[in-house]
Amino acid sequence: MSDTHAIPATMTAAAARRYGSGDVVNVEELKVVKPTKDDVLVKVEASSLNALDWHFVTGTPYLLRLTNGLRRPRRIVPGADVAGTVVALGPEVTEFAIGDEVFGEIDGGGCADYVVAAAAKLVAKPPEVSFVDAAATGVAGLTAIQGLRKHADVQPGDRVLINGAAGGVGTFAVQVAKALGAHVTAVCSTRNVEMVRSLGADEVIDYTAEDFLAGDARFDVLLDNVGNREPGELLRVLHPDARYVAVSGPKENLWWGPFGFAVRMWWACKRSSQSFHHFIAAPDQDDLGDLGAWLASGAIRPAIQRTVGFDGVADGIAEIGTGHVKAKIVVVPSR
């Protein structure tokens, strides 16, 4: 490992050593781990919180514990989003140099002063893009771009309905769909209507005042971040060859989480002409590069609710668990 940065032995981080709600997250001092093989050590300038972090902290659905630890979590530091500066290299890393500014989606650990990450899950951060904006983009931006471009195959002129347009994924989905040339109808609550409209949505439906499935409008794509309606209701507003993309669903079932709804929706689509798509966003350097270029050009911008320090991670994760978080919560180390 080579470096020109004075790397301390310990660092500050937000960590959860047992499963529970946001209050199990505490600020701790942890050892700084050295990168090996094809990893890099990143000095974190910003991270952000996602529903993914809520699942890992709460250990729900319980199915997740088969890989993350049955009784206590193996992944103790939240933060799959990261933006920062490379300060040390594993011996097999050739695509980055010390001092490079990077961002991406990693395997947790972003809510810390330093994190070891696979080089393949990072890309160069455009100089025009702030660390805060880059950190807000990884998971949510990848979910939006992969859901709409890869799975829904959105084409110019397609009519896209986004259910749950005010959260992290939803705010990016509105903008990505517009960047792909679609006509976007976005669904959110009253307090978020103006924010979502400012992101470029052609039409915004306040679900507290209007049933977004009522009326004669029909759509080519439905990106569903909520899963709060019955499959038959959702299919009725889709064209016969439309694509239904499930990002998330009801979390009430502690064993299966949103997967029970996804199976029901899959079965409904199997008996209809519409196609069903369910996926978990994966780090992809090409997609991250496109997101970075869009950020640099201003084609998309993160909607950020607030920035917090490590002592705000617990409340942020608890808020995400309510299902009513507005935009992104970004975590910035206090130095």
C-alpha cells in the first residue's frame, strides 16, 4: 500500500452493533482498515442514507439476516453511498491514483471518516460536482437509471408514471425519465408537490386529494416505489404492452418485506400482457459515469432534504423507516 496522506489508526463512524430501530446507531471510534488487492481507501467527504440502510440496521425482512448475521449484524456501519478522495491503494489497483476524487455505491461503511471500497464500484467524480451532490446520487440514482433505462426501456415520448416521486429514488426517477425523453406523471403528497414539479415532472398528482389511478390516462411505464395498491388496480392504468417496474413495496411483513407484494404483482403480470420487472440496483461504472455526466451538465440534480453529521444518522434512518422521507439525507463527517 502506498500513500501520501497521513492516515490515522482510528476514525469516527456511525455504527449499529445490534438490530433495532434507528436508536441502535451510535457514534464510535473504529480502526481504519488498510485496502488489499483491488480495493482503495477513501477519505469520506460525504455519504447518504437510503432504505437499504434501514433494512440493514433493522435486520428486516428477516431473510436478510441469513447473509448479514442471524443475531447481530456483520455490516455495522451504514452508508452504501460514498464520495471522497482516494488516499491509499491496494496492490492490484490501476484505474485510480492517490488524490483522485471518486463516488459510487459500495458495500456499506460510508458513514465514517474512511472506508475501504472495491475500485470497481467507484468512478471519478466530475470536478463540477460537489461531494455532497455526488454522495446523494449513488444508490438512488443507480436504481432510477437501471429501473427506467435497463428494465423499463424508456423511449422518447413514453408516458411514465412514478408512484412515490418524493423519496430518494423517486426524485431521481423524475429527472432520469425526463432525460430519456419521457412524459412524466409523478405521485406524491401535498407537502412535496412543488418540489417534485421543480424537478421537471409534466404532471404532479397529490395522492391525498386525488386517486392517481382514477381517470382515463394510460401509461407505458409504471415505476413503483411504494407498492400500496392492488395489482389489478395498477395494471388497469397501463397500456397492454407496458412495463411495470417494482422498486419497493409494503414493509409490514417482517419475514418477507416487500417480496410478497412483488410475487403477487409478478403473478398478475404473468396473466396479462404487461411485463413485470423487479431488481436491486447494482454498482455499474457505466451507469455511474452517465449519472456523473448528467450531474455535471445540470440535467439532473439531487433533491437534498438536509445534511447531518454522524450524530444525525440514527434519526435519519428512523425517518426513512416511516416511508415518508422527503428527498435525500446526506451525512457529512465533522472534521
